Amino acid sequence: MLIGYCRTSTLDQKYGLEAQVDALNEQGVEKVFSEQVSSVGDRPELESALEFCREGDVLVVTKLDRLARSIHDLWKIVDQLEVKKVELRILDLNLDTSTPTGRLMLSMMGALAQFEREMLLERQREGIARAKAEGKFKGRVPTARVKKAEIQKLITEGMKPTQVAESLGVSRASVYRYLA
């Protein structure tokens, strides 16, 4: 059975997710697991896909970076699949782990993907540091700070901190911070 997994990092990447689902369907995937979560957090649909796989199945993904966040993460997933005798197919690389060459290419591409990600993060940190030095980068705008008067007003009207946070779209911690 061909089992598909697709992921985007944010909810506003609707078309990216649809494109992945379409690509998987074109390959004849019978069951698709999809989610819109960052690769840094929990990925329940990936866990479900890995659990669903049975001996002889093939897990299909459109891109390597949709599956794993690092070379360590990639090999952890591949090991789980190998134990279950499930192959991995990555469409954009035309890569299949059922062959020794496919496993070698997966190792190389996984290492290159991790290197590329680390370089991107390093350039991002350098850019932020440069922007801060030039006074152009101030960080995110503190949304709760501008709502301090509204927080105070709602609390004096008898609203509970959790209700204030929900009604103003700020965190509960922010409400408590301004009450202290």
C-alpha cells in the first residue's frame, strides 16, 4: 500500500498543502496523512502515518524537508520504517530506500538538507544582528503593552484574567504581568 505524508509549517500555506496532496494522489497513494504544524513541534499525523504502515507498504513524501527536521530525525524515521519493513519514497528527489543506492543518496541528501538549513539560520542570525546594530530591528511589537489600559478596565469591571486574555487576544501571562 502507498501511504502519503504531507506537511506545511503554517496554516496560511493552504496551497502548498494542496499541491503536496495532489502530487501524492498522482502517484496512486491510497491513504494520506497531512498536517499544518512546524517541524519543531509535535507532528501527530506523522506519528499516525508511521503507526499505520505495515510490512510491504511504502511511505511517500513529496520533499525531504516535509518529513524530517535534521539528519538525526531522518534516520530515526527511516529506522522506524526499516523495523516494520516499510520503504520510503521521496518524489522530488526520485529516491527510493528499497535499494542500497537509494539509502546512500538519502544519507547524502539528508546531510545536505541539514547543512542548508543550518546555513540559512546562520545567515538569518547575522542579518538580525546587523539590523539591530543599525537600529532597524527592534523585535516583535509588544501587543499586550498597548492594551494595558483595556486590561485594567476589564479587571476593574470584574472580569477574570483568563477571560480578559481571551477577549483581548493576549496571553494570560501578559494579563498577570500588568496586574503585578
